[in-house]
Amino acid sequence: MSMDDRLKHVADTLSDNSVASPTRQFAALEGASAARAAALMAPLEAKARELRAKQDADIREGALKLGAKYLRTTVFNAVYDDMGQKAAEGVQRAAAELLGMVGLTPPEADPALANLARIPVARSVVYAVRGAPDVPDEYNETRTIAPTEISLTYRAAPDSQLGRVHAYVKGWWMQDGARVHAEAVGRHFTGDPTAWPEWLAAEARLHDPDPS
């Protein structure tokens, strides 16, 4: 073997043992460490998922029970006063349906909706009222509407046709101080609230989430 061949053999040996081999060993150790870390983290991650699911279930159950209680008290009384026992029984059935949902497992999230962007553009508040002044009927000047429910919708930015605030007044159709028929009617109020009945504009200001 020539001197050049011997030098090449020594260089190759040093390269394999002192450079390449430690690199491979380090990569193997690094892979093993990552695997051990993943194995240690797996039970913790599973426990975290379990706790999140339990928390979500508790919140869901509480919301359903609170909704059922609201239906059985506030809504039932309002409907009973306005429409009688038969209609109020429907409210009781709705409350029972809510309670029946407590033990049901909510459906799994649809993976296709994972990247769905949800951009809130409006916020609404709906409440029953008693003793509010009548509002004029929009199409029959001889009649008014005695309010029983008000819906207020506040947009994040003004709508070109509706404005920023929209109100819907639901109630009984009245003529000469008497109810015209048993079915409720309603009227929409849009645009500049200063053109609305003064008390309704005050209600809109009262519940406005962004009064500025």
C-alpha cells in the first residue's frame, strides 16, 4: 500500500469515528428523548382534554337549566297574562324540552368547519314589556300597537338602509282602546332613532352596547 493510500485510509477512519458517528449517535439520542417526552406528555394532554370536556358539559348544563327556569317563570307569566293558559302550557313544554337536552351528548364539531371565520356584525336584545305607550300602526292610522315585546339590534357599523340600530315592537293591535283581535302584530323602526317615538329611542339608548 502506498503512502497516499495509507493516509487516505486513516482520514476515512477518523472521519467515520470522530465526526459522522457522534452525529448519528446524537440524532438517535435526540429522537429517543423526543419519544420519551411525548410519552410522558400524552397522559397530561389526555387529562387536559378530559377537564375541558367536563367544563364545557357543566357550562352547557347550567345554561340549559337557567333557560328552562327563565321560561317557567318570567316567560310563562308573561304569556299567561297575554294569551292565557293554553299558550302558557306551550312555554312549559319548551322548558321541559330544554331540561331533556341536559343528558344528551352534543354533536362532534364538523372538521369541515375548522377554518370557518365567524365575524359578528350585530348584537340583539329582546325583552317583554308592560305599560309601554302605544306606537302608531304603520299602515292603519286608526289603529295603534300596544307593546308586549321589544327587539333591539345593534350593528357594528351602520347599514345603508337600516342604520346602526333597528327596533321591532311586537304587541296587540288596538283601536279605540280595545284589542282588535287575538293575534299579535308588530312594527319595525329603522334609521335615525330621533324620528322614533321618544320612549322607544330612550330604550335604544339604554341598551346600546356602544353608546359612543
